[in-house]
Amino acid sequence: MKEEKLIGTSSIPYQENCTIQVLNIKEITTTKHRRDERYYADFYNVTDDCVYFIDRIELDPFCTTLGYQLINNRLVIYNYDIVEGKKYHVVNRILKYYDVIDNISLNLSANDIITELGFNLPEKDRKRVELVSERLKKMDDYLEYLDSITELDGTIPLVDNTKKKKKFINKKKESKKMLNTISREEFTKYFTKLITNSDRDIKINQQVININDYKDDGQKVKNVFSTKNMK
């Protein structure tokens, strides 16, 4: 038997009535002999007319940090290494690159993605150089430049540290789901069901919510997420 619990959510608005909705899910699989738990981040594109499933990312059991940003209508989802005291993310893997307007996945290399978003070393400095020390100095200079930026307006610069420069491939097991859209009403029902079946305390937009606060006298859970709230 499989059961899903909502353990947190966040949203990124990008146009009027449109958001990228991120649902953090705990999936519990129970069999006669064992009980397994897996954790996922599900990404949805909630538009005026319908909702598009973008992808399901399994959260790394080894605590690799998941990051995602929406920049110029491009959603990039990635794993990164934390550099304490720095304003940039050192990307070690690109998981998804997605055009939220055209609702298509873009198949580029990590280096091309980060460059397209306006980050990484300038093209003239990315040319092959013979000396490793010179290459490292150029990267150090660029990281110093990133540290000097004070007005980032919420955008975190990305630095490419991926081991492979290959293009990434969409996971086939989710591809069928991506083709099927649902209405905003259906998505709201699914969202509400996750909330009402969740643990007593859940995290929504960085705030801990107690489900009991939303119960009426008849002990029925109110629909706290209507389509109006997903703007």
C-alpha cells in the first residue's frame, strides 16, 4: 500500500494568476514485511487554464541540496554544494530546465544553461587555457566578483561545477504524466486531499500550519486552498 503525505510547499508567481507550485511529498510504502519512506519535490505549472505537471524530483538520501529558481520564465532545478558565506550556488547537477510559458523541457548542457541564465565565466574567459593555475585564477576572480554584488534581488548566481557537460535526459517514468494536464479545480482537490491526510503540523510557505486550526465544529476540514489562492 502506498500513501502520500504533504510535508511542505512553496510557490513562485510569474504572471497574473500563474505560479510554479512545489509540493514536498513523503511517500510511504507498506508491505507485509517492511515499511519504506521516500521524499520527493513535485513541481507543477499552474496557469490560467490548467495545471501542467513538470517533474518529480526524489530528494537525495545523502542530503544533496536541492535548489530551484525561475529566471526570465525559465525554471532550473539543480543540486548544489553549499559554500558558507557566499551568495552563489555551486551547481553539481542539473535536474530540469523548463520553459514555463511554452511548457516544454529544454535539453541543454549544464554549462549552456548557466550561461543562458546570465551566470558563469564570460565567454572570452571560458576558452581553453593550457595552465590549470591560470584557469583556477580566472574562476577565483569571477567568484570574487559575485561576492561583490550586493543587489541580487533574490536571484542566486549559479556557478557550474558539474563533472559532465552532457545534455540531461528527462526521466521516462514521468513523461506520460507530463503530457496530461488537469484543471485548476482538480489540482486544488488533490492539493486539499494531501493537506487533510498529512501529519498534524505541516509547513506551508515557511510557516508551520496546524490542520486542527482549520476544522469546523463538525470536524470537517475546510478547503483552505481554493483556486483563488493559487495566484
